[in-house]
Amino acid sequence: MSTQPKTFLTPEHYLAIEREAEYKSEYYQGEMFAMAGAGEAHNVLVTNLVTGLNNQLRSRPCRVYSNDMRVR
């Protein structure tokens, strides 16, 4: 069990840090977590899924994004 208190970030503070960061991170309930880089197999899978979804939803008012889109 850690004896150090957790530092909770506001979404705005997290985004300010993330814009300047050299690494990817994720924000969850006030905490910031470093994210590992994806390998080739993962990226091929994501590309295939995004392509398939985009083809299926082309005639609908939907947008398909890859995993690098920041959302709130």
C-alpha cells in the first residue's frame, strides 16, 4: 500500500500536461496513467476495424476515428 497521497487532476490540467507531453497518457477519474505504445499487430487490427466500420457506416451520419482521437 502506497503511503504517498494521490494527486487528482482536473480535466483542464490533464489536457494542459498532455499537450506538452512526449508520451501518451490517459485520464481517468482525476488520475493520469502512462500508456504503452502499440505494436504492429495491434495497429493492423485497428486499421482493419476502422476501415470495415467506415465502409459500413459510409451512408449514415456517423464518423469513424482511429484510437488517436482525444474525446471527453
